[in-house]
Amino acid sequence: MTVPHQSTPPRAPQDKLPEDRRHMIRRRWLTAVIIVLLVGIPAGYLVISAGQSRDSGRDKERESSAAGLQANRPSQMKRRVFEVPIPAGAWDVAYYETSNWKTSRLYVQFTTTATGLDVFLAESGTSRAQLVPGHVTVSERDADIADWTFDDGPTGGTATPPTGGAATPATVGTTAPATAGTTAPATVGTTAPATAGAATPATVGTSAPATVGPSTGATEASGGATGATVWAGTTVTREEPRPDTDITVDLTDPAFPRVYAVSTTSP
């Protein structure tokens, strides 16, 4: 009789070969590395982002709390938003920005050349022909905020040509005739006649040329008084929401004009 062949039963799990120490250390090390990568990388990214946000907030706070103009060029984004194109090669550049829920303003000052001024005015949407001589378009409020001083020029928001005043001639004195009994005519320019019956002739006054009254017109662009600052200004008005810009230029030295600009926008 043939006995059927019986297959060998499968080895029980407990019969697996034991893990050696080297393999165990390698497995644990690999597991630790994976955990570090899964947890450490996101945590490090959060720490870096928090630091950058904190530094950015401090920079903005420092910029907002700065009193007066900052001796630096405004960023390209600010210049684009407020449409204040500072010409290349300008120097002594400074700016200051204010912002609230209603309006935002950018105050900019710089010195440039005559050509640079023409480029700035053209890119701002105006020209030198639009500059009104003797007029300061920056308001007194904005001048106080930016600590600007504009002497010898009227301030206002809209540039209007100055009205030339007519010269007022001096009043010529009326010659009063001498009354009876006098031997000489009365003093020129007196309003009271000589006393009647006086034996002494009236004193003849010294003739003085009439003084012509000064002109009351505004100072022309050529300067006026010696040493006076020559101002000229204009206002660039744009359609909303684009900003409006008040431009005032110091033309005392035509070769190197000094520009003061205030651009106002409503967010």
C-alpha cells in the first residue's frame, strides 16, 4: 500500500530569523530621519515666515512713525501708484508718505537739471509752459507736514496767473493862491491859505519831485527783488482714482531747479 506524501507545514511566524542589531539600528535611524523631515521642515518654514513678517512689520512701523522727510528715494511701486516720476540723476531726494482711511499723500522733493525738470513735467502730464510764475501750489497744511518753507510766494491749491497791479501815482499837492496882503505865493502843497494881512511873505516851500507809488502786482518770474526766491507752480489734475499732484519749483537757479511735489490719492 502506498502512503500519501504529506507536505511540510508552513513555518510559524515565531520561527522567523531574529533581526540582527545592525539592521535594527539602520531601521530606527531611517525612521528618525523621516520623522524629522516630516515635522522639522514645516516647523522651520513657519519660523522663517514669522521672522520675515515680524521684520516687515517693524520696517513698516518704522517708516510710518518716521517724523518728516526721509533722505531716500521712494520705492518704484510708490512712484507708480502716486505717479511721481523722479528723473534719473536727481539728487537730494527725500520723501514722506501719509495714509488714512480717506486719503493717501506722497511728499517728494529733489534737485535736478533743467532737462530733468522738463522730463519730470512731461512724464507727470504737464509742461514748463504750465508753470505759473510767482505761485506756490503746495498748501500751507502740506508744507507744515513736510516741513517746507515757501517764502515770497502766495500759496494755494490751484495755480492761477498773478494779477499785475497798476502803478498808483502820488497825489500832487494843490497850490493855494495867496490871499490879499501877501507878497509871495503860498507854500506849494499846503491846504491852508496864507493868513490875510500878514506883513511877512509866506515861506516858499522847497520843490520836491512827486513819488510814484510802487506797483502792487505779483513778482514776475525774472525775480523781482534781488535775492528773492523765484517760485513757479502748477497742479496736475487727473481722473479718479488716479492721484492729483501739486508741483512747485524753485527756479532761483534755472540750471538746477528744486522740485517740491505732493501727490494725493483716494483709495
